[in-house]
Amino acid sequence: MNRMMRLVALLAVLALVAAACGGGTDDTTTTEGEAGDTTTTEAMDTTTTEAMDTTTTEAPMEMVPVPVKIGTLLPQTGTLAGIIDALEKPLEMAVEEINGAGGAIELVKSDSGTSPDVATVNVDQLLNDEVDAIIGAAASGVSLSVIDKITGSQVVQCSPSNTAATFTTYDDGGYYFRTAPSDVLQAPLLGDIVIADGYVDVAVVYRNDEYGAGFAELLEGAVTDAGGNIVASVAYDPEATSFDAEVAQVVDAGPEAVVVVTFGEGAALLQAMIEAGAGPADIQIYGTDGFKDSVEALDDPDNNTPGVSPDDAGVLAGMKGTAPSANPANGEATFPDRFAAFAPETPTIFSAQAYDCLVTIALAAEVAGSADGIAGAMNDVTSGGEKCTTYADCHALIAEGADIDYDGASGPLEFTDAGEPGVGTYDVWEYDAEGAAQTLEQAVAGE
């Protein structure tokens, strides 16, 4: 008799015994069935207690890790190379924490540069390596150059720093996500700040790519809607080495304030503006995260960061702007201290967003039960379930069968159908006399 037949026979015998013990009248069960009462009570207690204990204390330890191979496509070279540690170090920390808490993440690093040529070659390599997801690129224009290749291969792409509005409606097949809030939120916020500061005639100078042109269009609309005037809207080639012609257009327009939408080339742009008498000491200048992330008052060779002046740290004093918050008040409270301990003296721009990209991918894989289901679970793990703010806490809830809502280091993600945060938290910053950007306040957009 095989095991199944023996089990069936045993169940049949037990059924007959149970019927014999309980087959009398109610009076018989009550007055004569003390042994039966004891058996019934103990069996129920034992079954219920042990089953509950097994579910709540043993199941999390018995979860089989879901292996996930994650590639990075981040600027180890190019005009954004100064923020590479701010983007890569939090990923390393996330992998260490996740694997220490029952995960199985492998990280494969590669360079995006700030050039489609560099990014394309490395995307091909990552896809050949059969990664399950790619974190990057940092620049919106670079992501647009490779998004079809990545998402067309049904590989998840998550950027911690793409803010261009175009991604909200981009046809990515449900495989593109970002933890940085869209410029649809930031640009109107900055426009409102310019008007609130009392400036009416405004000039905008922007890099002629998806990021710069999209931001400028949204900002200009916000300024005019608030009663301001756009007296000059000047696009420039991101590869330009001279900005004299663009600066001349700005000066001729006679603005009260100028908004610059740049990356590292913003250092040369500001140099030209200063030489033309239109620098921060002469006129109110505003900038975005692209400038703040990649430009300093003084050169920083160690961080590959260009400087506006070789010997004047105060050259940017008074310049203001906005950037997705590096330490949002509504973010997971322990992240700043944990990251500072893990990577001392590392810049933190988009670090929280990078960390959240990786954690969200890992949690999506666990909910889906395999790396193949990451895309379908990304939105779900960031909204609508039981709140959790660390991988370990979310992992435990998933093990118990709970639906989770991950609120991360960068704040409540609450992904929309487009796979991006529906709310953005921003630092409103200003350069001081020592050339350091100081946060004046935090502003929340989209609520």
C-alpha cells in the first residue's frame, strides 16, 4: 500500500472513531463525553495555536529569496560624473541591507556618461548579461536614447533622477519607472517662487534637450499664468563651449531675473553672464537641480565638478533654486544617518531616490514571486496597502501575506499609473557667501 492509500485508510478509520464517539444524543455528549471534550478542546487549541505561530513567526524565515540581477546605468564619466557616488553608494547600501535581511540581489555597474553613444553600448552589455532591471540613466536625454531598447526587451528601467515631463506619457509598455518627481511638479513651483519674490520680467536660458526644453516650457507657462512676462527664452546647444551669443540675448532683454536650466555646462554659462554684468551680484539668478548637482563656485577635481570662479567661493552668493529634496521631511527618518555612516561625506542629491529605486524593485520581485513579474508589481508595492518604510519591515509583511505600501527614503512614493510619484518634495535653496547651497525651506507639490 503506497503512502496515499495508507493516508486515506487512516482518515477513514479516524472518521469512524469520531462518529462512534460523537454519535449519541446531546445529553450523552455532555454527560459522558469528558474524554471527548478534552480531546476536542486540546485538538482545537493545538491546531489553532501552532498554525498561527507557524504563520507569524516561522514563515518569514522560510521565504525563498527571489534572485534579482540589477544593472546600473549611471554617469561615471561626463558632465554629471560629480554625482556618481551620490547615486551608486545608496545602491550599494541597499544591496547590503536587503541581502542581510533575506534578499538575493546582484548589482552590475556600468557607465551612462552623458552621451547616448556611451549609454547605448553599455545597455547592450547589460542586456547581454541578462539583468532583470536597470537603474538609470541619470539624465533625461540619455534615458530617452535607450528607453526603447530597455523596455522593448521587457526589462524594467527605474531612474532616480529623470525629471523630464515627457516620461509621464511615454509609451514604455509598462516597464519604465522613476522615483524622482516629474518637472510637471517642479517647474511650476519654481515659477511661482520667482513671482512670489517680486520679479515680473523673467528670462529663461536652457539646454536644448528634453530636460531643458520641457522644464522651460512648463516654467514659462507658470510665470505667465501668475502675471509675469517672459522677456527672453534662449535655448543653447548642450555641447556648446561659448555662451556669449546667448548671454547677449539675455542682457538685451533687460530681465529682472534669469532662470538657468543646465547641467555642468552651467559653470561656463554663469562665467559668461558674470563677465557681461548679468551674474548673481547684478541680477537675481535661479537654477534647477541640474545646475546645483553638477556646478560649484570653485573647481572640485576630486568630484569632477566644474567651478564658476577659480578663487571666489562667494561668486554664486544669492543665487536660488529648487531641487528634489535630498532629505525630505516626509521620508524614512533613519535614512540620512544610515547613509552618512555607510558613505561618509558623500553628496546626497538623488541618493534617497536611488535607494528607493532598488528597494522597490526588490519588493516587487518578492510580491510577484519572480524577477519576471517586477514590472507588474512596481506600482502596487508603493500604494494602497499596509504602510512600511524599510525593506526589512516590508519583507516581513509580504511573508505574512500582506499587501504593502512602501513609503521610502524619498518620501511617500504613491506611484501613479505612469509609474512615477504623484507628489514631489523639494528643497528651496540659496548659495551663501561661502559658495554652499543652503536649504531655505521644503515645499511639497502635487498634493
